[in-house]
Amino acid sequence: MSIEDRIPTLTDKELASLQENAMRLALSGSVKQKADCERGLPLIDAELAERKARAPAPAPRKGVARKPKMKA
């Protein structure tokens, strides 16, 4: 199974790690590694964007109701 086929099955943490490694190798890897990164990074970025779009909006934060301080 190629990495392109595995991308949709990775967890968010695994996908973030893959992105970090691919970005690092795109800068300092061998010629083959750089070519693989050029092919894989757009797929990783697209998957991350799709997941972000599907994620539910964060719930609004509820403030804690505090009792007013009584002056003596």
C-alpha cells in the first residue's frame, strides 16, 4: 500500500507527523526523497484542510457566574 493510499487512514497526530517529516525532507533529503515530498505534500495538505473543514465548530466558552462581592 502506498503512502498516498494510507493518508486518509492516518490519525490526525500521524498525519501531522508525516507532514513535518515531509517538509523536513523536502529541504534536506536526497533527490528521491525531495521528489516524493513534492508529490506527497499537496495530498497531505489537502487531507488536513478537508479534516479541518469537517471538524465541528468549537463550543462557545461559558463564563462562570460569580456572586457580587459584598462591601462591609
